[in-house]
Amino acid sequence: MQYLYLCPICLALAAVFIVVEKMEKYVVADVIKGVASTFFVVLGILGAMKCNDPVYARMIVIGLVLGAVADVLLNLRYVYEGNKGQLAFLVGIGVFLLGHICYIVATLPYCKWLPAAIVIGVVLTALLMYWILGQVEAKPAFKIFGVFYIGAITILNCMALVALINYPSQHAIMFLGGTLLFLASDIILILNTFGTNKSFLRRVANLMLYYVGQIMIALCLQLPL
């Protein structure tokens, strides 16, 4: 596997971003976050050149790009106050959702038990959202976005698991690991953003899990399907 040197650079920049955000230098922090996310996009693009399924690789790269864009949009909620910041956050969630849809489209040909994956994903989403909504206080618009967002990534995880069962490989393991970390990161983000018990350590966990997850998704493109 090549280009591994990009991974520590990405994670180091993410760590710098966390520190700068903690200092409440939000504009600078958002710029650093965008640069950090660019590294997992570049890692994905380089990996796509080695992938034996160009359509799959293209969808994964688009998903990575959308993730990087959403990263910047989400943090604009600290740059802009009031409705403008909330709008940026909602748009960011929407862009992330589009990224998850790209990952779902990429996984479709390798998920032979799609109906089962969807049904299990819907059930797990209902259970997760029942628990999450009991922990948070948010406006109805955020709750609606949250249902669709968590639903998409939960179904993605179920599809990735089915793809691993259908086509066991290091690639499938790496991809599933990335999507699981992504889901864990999103749950922590929601709890820390809208919950009553906000924590800096949760913020660190949210971001580190997210970046490692995206890096794993990007790296899987170098492994045979």
C-alpha cells in the first residue's frame, strides 16, 4: 500500500485544527480543517488510479470530496452566528448525506442481499434515533435531517457488512472499518452538539474517529475488490 505518508500529515493537521478551534480562532481553524480534509481526498484520488473498478473508485472519490466540503461548512456555524451559522450547519449535513449516498452507490454492486441490508439498517436507525433523540435538544429541522443522515450511514454500514460477507477481502474489511468509525464519529458529534453534556474530549474523539474513518475509506481503493 502506497501514499501512507499522507495519513500522519492529515491527522497532524486535524490535531492542529482541534487546538486552534479550542482557542476560538474559528476562521483559521476552518481553513486548517479544510486543508486536513484535502489530504484524505488526495489519498483517495491517488488510490483510485490503482483501483480495478473505476466506477466504484469514482464514486468513493466523489464521496471523499463531498466530505471535505461538508467539513468546512459544518464549522461555519462557529464563524457565523444565528441563522446563518445554523443554515451552514444544515447545508453541511446535507452535503455529507450526499457523500454517504455516493458510498452507498459504490457499494451496491457488491451487496447481494440489498433488501436485508436495508431492512436491518432501517431497524437499527430507528433504535439509534430513539436513543439519540432522548439525549439531545434540537429544533425539528435538525431532528429530521438527523434521521435521514443517521439512516443513510447506518444502511451504508449494513451494506458494507453484507459486501464483506459476499466478497471477503482486505478491501471490504478496510471499507467497513472506515464506515463504522464514521458512524461512531457522527453519533458523538450529534450528542456533543445538541446534548446537554458537552465535552472537549468528545469533540476530540468525534474528529479523530472521523479522520481515521475517511482515511481508511480512501486507503481501501488501493486494495483489490
